[in-house]
Amino acid sequence: MIIGDNREQVIQNIENAVKNGNWNAKVEVGDPVLSLNESKDLVNNFWQEQKTIKGKINDRIGHLFFNSLTHFLTSSTTFTGLENLANLPQGGAIITANHFNQIDSLPIKHLANKTHHSLTIAIEDTNLKLPGILCYLMNYVGTIPLIQVPSYVGTEFPRHLHDALEQNSWVLIFPEQEMWWNYRKPRELKRGAYYFAAKQNVPVISTFIEIQSTAKIEKNHPNFYQTKYVVHVLPPIFPDVKLTANENSKLMMKRDYQQKVAAYEKAYQRKLDLAFTPWDIAGWRFNYQKEQNKN
């Protein structure tokens, strides 16, 4: 399922970002742009809405719809490494994954449902302004919006995160930050997810989502094949109580990246090469021809 137009332009933006070594660059076309005051107002209104009767009703509807979408759109998703979840302690955890699609939380939601856990999703504040049904989902499926303001990141976000973890929820955080559409390779990670895990003393459930092309052409997007997913569940990563949150965050981030790279190399049977190739974009119908033209 492809959401959004201008996929070739997005791919070109990804290629440019790779060439510049900007692994967390924003590459989508037409994403909402908010001023700082607009972001603060938007997120404040979001939290106020959650407390109202209307917000609670929409939250119930949103979760039902999200579960239906998960069932419908990830029915072909498969899982490896589920045994790695066997020794997790009871309670909440932070789960990390590669970020490659507007609805790539669905395979993780499928995993959470499969293992009888609720899922909360950390999102960028601008996601609350996405068009259409995505806006509704971002507001009513159990999300924690994030504003890149020190006071919010340091105080309010951890409070909401703590509340979700106390309710034994898994909290999905994309440490690659920006979404790179159908990009197969693991990218450079940011430390936030691991710092919060260390501060809250919860494990990080490490995952890597493999994107496989199918033989079916995408409706209304003839240059792309449909895709399906394999969720690789990797060994969980625990904070060391002897270390500070900063020390833990660096070590945990490094290990998570190493695990994601190893999963990538095993899944695709190729060594990670950071140079951009058309193969990096799953489902791109003409990537073979484009790759040949470059040689």
C-alpha cells in the first residue's frame, strides 16, 4: 500500500541524503511544516482532547480501526526470533524498528497483538497534521507526540512515556527519526530511545523489518510492486544499572545498530554497503534497469 505521490522525487531525495551522509534527513514531499508556537498549541490541544469524553470515544474507535487495519494490511507478515521475547520481564518496554513507511507501525502492532501487549507509538508533532485518515490515527491510536524543545523532551515526554510503561505497554520509538520510504537498509540511530529506556529502567526490544517485493503491481502506482514484511525480533537489550543513562544510551544504541545490521545482512544475504543503489528501494519496478544504466 503506497501513501503519497511523488515517489520518484522522494527516492531522489533519499539518494541525495545518502550521498551527503545525512541519515536522518527529511525526504518526504509536502510534509506539514509548523512553527514552534503552532507545535506547542497542537500538542497541548492533543493532550487536552485525550481527557474529554469525545477524545475517549474517538480513542476507542481509533484502536478498533487500528486493529482492523493491522489485521487487513499485515496478514502476510511473518516473524522470526519470537523466542527472544521469552525471557522479557513483566511490564513495559521500548521497541525499536527501522522507519520506512507511514504505516510501518502496523507490523509492530501485529507483533504486539500476537504477544498480548498493548502498543503506544512515539510520533513527531507534525504527524498530528497529516492528511486524511492518517491524521485521525495519529490522534487516536495511543500516541505520544514529541516536540523538539528541551523542556518538553526533558519533562513532559518522559512523564507520558512513564505512564504508558506503567500500564505495561510497549512503546514504539523509531530511532532513525525520519521515514525513508521503502528503504531497506538500517540507518544511523539517534540516542533518545535508549536514553529513555535507561532512565525508565526498561528493556529495548530490538527489531528489524525486512521488506520483500511481491509480483503484484501497486494500484495507481504502476512503477512499483506491492511489498510484504518479515519482522525479525532480535535479542532484547537491557540497561546496566551500574552505568549512567548517558553511558547506557551509547552502549545500547551501538548494540541495537549492530543487531539491525546483522539482521539486514542475514535477511538479504548481502553485506551492508552505505552507497545508494536502486535496489535499496523495495518494490521499485525499474530499479534493475536503473542500476544497470549506472554501471
